[in-house]
Amino acid sequence: MTSADQPETTGALEPYALRVEHLENPIGLDEPRPRFAWRLRTSEHGRGQGAYRIVVTGRRGELAWDSGRVESADQFEIGYAGAALRPNSGYSWTVQVWDTHGAAGAGESATFETGRLGRPWVARWIGRDRRDRAAFLAPADDDLTWNTRGLPAPSLLRTTFETQRAVTTARLQITARGLYEARINGELVHDTALNPGWTDYQRRIFYQTYDVTDAVRTGANAIGVVLADGWWSGFVGYDARNAGRLYGDAPALLAELHLTLADGSTQVIRTDETWRESAGEWLHADLLMGEGVDARRRPEGWDAPGFDDAHWRRARALGDDTANVTGATAPPIRTVAEVAPVSVRTDADGGAVIDFGQNLVGHLRLRIRGAAVGQFLELTHAETLDADGNLYRENLRRAEARDLYYARGDAEETFEPRFTFHGFRYARIAGLGADLDPADVRAVVLSSDLEEVGSFDCDNPDVLQIVSNTRWSQRGNFLSVPTDCPQRDERLGWLADAQVFAPTAARASDVSAFFATWMVDVVSGQSPDGAFGDIAPAGPWMGEGAPAWGDAGVIIPMMLFDTYGDRRQLERSYPAMVRWIEHVRGANPDLLWRRRVGSNYGDWLHTGPETARDVLATAYFANSTSLVARAAAVLGRPDDELAYTALAQQIRDAFVAEFVREGSITSDTQTCYLLALDYDLLPPDQVPGAVDRLVALVREAGNRLTTGFVGVSKICRVLSAHGHDDLAQALLVQEEYPSWLFPIRQGATTIWERWDGWTPEGGFQSANMNSFNHYSLGAVVDWIYATLGGIDRAPGSVAYREVLVRPRPGAGVSRASATQETPLGRVATSWELVDGRFSLDVELPPGARGVLSLPTAELASVSDGSGGAVAGAASVGPHGEVELRVPGGRHRLVVDGVVVDGVVVDGAAAGLVMHSA
């Protein structure tokens, strides 16, 4: 359910959005003590949860746990505390709540199913014999490239079984070293894609569990699986030496089908050497190079009973090592949208050039009518066009992003690649032999299927386009792991990109399980002496993480705690967080981080003067140490809290002594002041001077930013925090390079990797590194939600227990609304400024508290809209504004006589003048 799908609330307290381990009705949990969570809603003002009761029952109604009535406002991180959960078993759970006045609220129920919980596999890994690799190589056809001629074709694997009685439940547990697609009796049994996803396969491989009860019949049955290389043995990353052997040189399958029959008996069908294997219609299937299919080679009915597989070879058993196979912990990849063309034209060579109007990630679905037997079609993809209107593909580097199809010759047939993905807005289809009907092609959008929890709207289309571009970049790069780009030969989980963007990602989607899952790979990639890497999963890209890159191993666990209250993830990451700090300290006893800095990228892709790298590194060292001290406090480790609080202060002192002179910071860039201010590195008496210098640098740059990946997430937030909303808003709507709107003026529909990916003067940036879909620079959207939307966590608040509502007109915005599904429930704001009257509607979930920061310094100018006095304790905010403290519920406020002028300087404070007339 998205935040837009909220039903009408009643007066009683109502739980909704029940989750187990951050997932909705999960199947296959391998967590023996899962955590429960729910959100709340009510139409009653100020009413929160005072108590709850959780009851968990088994599939037959037997009681597993009754928490009893617990006097608590907790709604998340509530761990199961009943009898040991049984493997492969279904459970129902109900939560009953009472409000703070003792009145009973509603109850709500959900389900979960355990996974194997350590139960040994009886299945064996199976696949093709690596010595028979030549039998699966694509033919040396002139239509294939050097790369794709060397790729093995996916395998078809099948077995048959019989059931003598009706099946009451059937669960398929399946995974692959590579990618799989599972079918029973001729039907696909899952709506997920690119399974089982990408993890550090050397340490863990996810299996998925599917309810396939409706697919299994009484009598004869067949299981068919397509097995492709994927991340396991296909092209991954940009190092050609690793192509085809990142983890292994051939894929493998592991699966068990568990049946419960009508008489209570059970039956298990497993992968072993009795399965049969063959090549099929695929010529090759690779995530980077693309997919080739010869439909003439399709063995009809191969995945159904009755198919003659006598000529197929026996599958080869590849071992019994399943120690690293565990239940999936994050939402899978699915089709999340389909996009129709906005235009189709025929080029000079007869190819159909398609513009989908949106840079996206996925593949094409093409309907082919009346093709001749063997007719060859080529599908190529690109993010943009060159000056001649052709697909611009140089920036893909080695990634071919090229799908091939040999037609079967049916009256109508469909080609849809299933084991690859591309980043593209434009596609070209060659070989159709006729004009393409736009109705015959769709772009199928793939992404990790995360709940959408945020929305933003306003009356400035430019701001909306920034938000949209960022959302599309997030959607396209959140496929199993948070990748840097989806189109070229890279697509890696860079840590700095993820940590600067994580707060923005949490605005659009519930990324709790997604990031917690990825953090396991971040931690497992840590070196023995405590260095996080730059990339996770690490694969061959091991090495000591750079400042801001390795620091993600500290920053993201704290972000998950602050945003979602995820204490367990923080606890599991804590030892690694400490090792990281000690790794840096051990190499830098003077507390200035200059040694063991890895690749030391600095403020990557900055546009102005370079921020001194030791300044940046030491600032991150101080911040990460402070976060470890906070984590120690949360986890009840007082000795560590004291020790790392003291160390953080010592690093601050060293920073000031080495880099700060008479109010100026070494290298004197926007980013160095942003770091010092955001990370509280300066003595209080030096803060005003640093703010003034930051403001001066922005103005000297013509109200433009000069930051790279590190500074971009901070600049608007820091300016607003120090009373300069006007300057932050001027940056947001700046149209000249470098700015967020400059790419939009060039037609961008996603966030670019570089501020100058293309310019009218210079054309395309270097094709060696020029992605047009790269979310990092979109990190400003977190600030858009906070300041234009008006929704933010109050300082020190966890999981939005206290919400800071601080909408500020400006940036050409006189009307805006935002919603955010928080762990407690829905927060919504809506405001407009008309003829000097500012009106604000706020909805806060039960149990939350709100701090409403209003654009006025005069409490007398504030009313409830009908002339009545406002409820709530009033105080003065840090910049003289009126602040009201209110409980959960709905609130309407009106400020009369507000004047907004984005260029006037009011006294000593530069900024929007917001006061009562």
C-alpha cells in the first residue's frame, strides 16, 4: 500500500501496515526471533498507544506466543518471545492495541512463514558439466559479437514427479549460483526477476520460498528451471579480467519442493543428478552484454509433464555445500512499471528508433507480427541521442546492451529478455521489415520492489522534475544492491554514493530491509584489520575504503536506527563500526587522517576548487567517531560511549588546530565549510564566521554550488540550518551549470553522474565515465521534503517520534504538500501562501509529537483559521520564528500577513523575509 492509499480512519486506534522483519506477510524467514511492527491511525486528536498485545498462532491454531498486555508505546522492534518457531511453518499473528486512556483500539492480523531455520538441505547443487562448456556456447554466428560468441547459453533443467493424493500445501525453496526462472507444469510460479539477487556469494546466497500450491496437480507433474550466469559467472563490473569468473565459471541450481498431501503425509522433490539438462532457445544471457534468443530452438512443452527428455543429458551434481545458503531478507526485484513510447521514427537504415520519454532500467517487451522463420531482430539501447539523432552508446563502455532474436515464424510472437537489464530512454529495433506499431513495444521497468512511502507535490514544475528525476534514478539503481549506475560496465555498490543518498532514498521508499540486507555485505567485506571497502559486494574490488566511502559502514547503520529505530541492525554492525574507527586511529595517531586513506577520492566530481583531502578525511573521522559514541549509548555500552565521545572531541581539536585559521578553513571551499558545520567540528564562537564564509563562497560562485558527491547532500541543509533558506532555495532553482536544473534544461529525466554530462559548448563529457542515471547528486531531495514539504525528524528524534514541521515558501513555490509513512504512521503536510496569508494543514500519527515551525516571528499573527487561538505550547525557534509543540492528530494553522521576498536582506540575516505585516 502506498501512502496515497489510506482508507478513512475511525475514532478507535487502528493498527495497519503490519510487518515482520520489515516485510509484509513474508515467506521463508530464517530469523528465529523475528521482530514485529505496525503503524497506527485514528481520527481522534492526540490519542496514542498506551499498550499492546501480540498473539502468534500456528497454522492449526495452536498458540505459539501470547505477549499479554504490555504497557508500552512501542510499535516496532518488538521481538518474538514465544516457543521456538518450527522450520517451514506458517503462523498468523494479531496485534491488539489500547490508547493512552485505556480504551481498546482495533486489532489487526497478518501472517509469516518460517524458512529452513538451519534445517539441512537434502537437495544437491546441479548444473552443467564445466567440461561440456562448448556444448552450450552460442554458435559463431555473424550476428554475434566477440563478447557474446564466448558466452555460454543458459541451461534448461527439468524433472518430473507424481502425487497420488491432493496437495494441501506446496512450497518451492530455490536458489542459484547465477539466475533462475522456475516453472511448474508449464507455468511461471513467481513474479520476481533476476533471482536470487546479488549478494557476496562467497559468504551467503539467498534462497526464495514460493507458495506453489495451486500449481501442483494430483498425478503427473513437471518442474522446469532456466539457469543463467547472472552475477555469478557473467560479466560484472569494469574489469575484463574478471569476466565470467567473478565467483565461479558456471551457474548451478539448488531447489526443494515440499508437499503436504491431503492425508497429512509429506513429499520432497529435490535437485540431484536424476534431473535432465539441455540447451534451449537462448544463445546467451548476460547482465551487461544482453540476451540472445533463437525461438526456432525452443523445445515446446519442456517444462510440462509428458515431454520426451530422453535425448537430454543428465544434470551434473556439483556438491552439497549449502552452509552459506539462507532465506532472503529483502524485497525481490520485480516489474514495477511499464512505459509506452512517446515517439517512434524510422531511421535511414530502416531501424525503428523509440523514445520512451523517460530514462529507466529494465528491458523491452516486443510483439512481433508476421515475421519469417529465422528473421533476425536486433534491439539496442541508449540513454540519449547524439547530434545526428542516433543512439549514443559510447558511454556504455564494454556493456553491449544488445538483445538479439531469431523469429520462430508464428503469426504473432513476443520477445522479452529475462536475464539481463539495460539503462535506457531510447531503443532501436532493427530487422522488423515494417514500421513499428507503438502499441507493440513497451519498456518493462525493473527494481527492487520497495514500498513507496513518500510523496511530494508543489506548484513549481522544475522542483517536481528534480524530485521525479531522483525517484527514477533510485528506482533504476536499487536492484538488489544500491548501484552507482545501471547502463555501463560497472553497476557496483559504491559505499559513498549510498551513504550520501540514503536519507533521500528513505523519503521515497521503505529502504529498511534493503539497506539492512546490503549492510551484511558491507560488514562481511571488511578487512581483518578493520577497513571497510569502497564497494559491496566486494568481489575482486577489495581494498581499503576511502574517506566518505568506508565511512558508510558507520553512517548507514545509524541512519537505519534514526529513521526506522532498527536497533538490531545497529547492534550487529557495531563491532565492525568500532573496528573501522580503530583502523583509522591506528594509522593516524595524531588524529589527522592522512595515512591508510585507500583511493582517497576526495569530494568526487566537484566543479570548483578542490577540498583538501586531509580536511575531508579528518572531518569524516570525527563524524564517524561521534556516531560510534552515539551507537554505544543506544546499545547500553557506557564505557565505549565515554571513550569515543572523548576521542571525537580530540579529533575535533586536532582538526581546528591543523586546518582552521582566523575563521578560515584550509582549502576554503564550500565543502570544507559544509563538513565543519554539519559535523559540529568548530568551537561555537567560530561558527558564525564559517557560515558567513560559506554564504560568501556560494554568492561568489553566482549562487551556484561547486561541490561534488560529498558536499551535495549537505549544502542546502546546512544553509537552512543556519538561517539561509533563501540561498538554499536559490541554489535549487539555479539554471546555469553547475546546478540541479542545468541537466533538466538539457532534457534529463534522471540524475546525472556529472554536473556537465553534456553541455551545449562541449557536448558529451568523457565516455570513460559519464552516466546519465546516477542518484548521488539527487541527495538534495531529502532537504526538499524537509523544507519545501515541511516534514523532517526533529533533532535527536528516532523513527519520527518527534516530527519537525518546517515548511518555508520560496524557490518559486507558493503551494506544496508532502506525505511520509513513518514507523509510527502517516505524516502529511499541505500549505499555501495566498495574498500574504500562509495556511498549513498537518497530520501527525498517534503517539507522535510535532514541532510546528512557522514563517513568522509574531505569535499573535497565528490562528486556527477561524480566528481562534492555536493549541500547543509556543516557543521561539533558533532564528526567531514561532514554534508550536502539538500532539498527534490533525492541525490547521494560519499566519496572516506573511511577506516573502527572496532577495531582501532582513537586518543581519540573509534570507527570506518572513514576518507579520
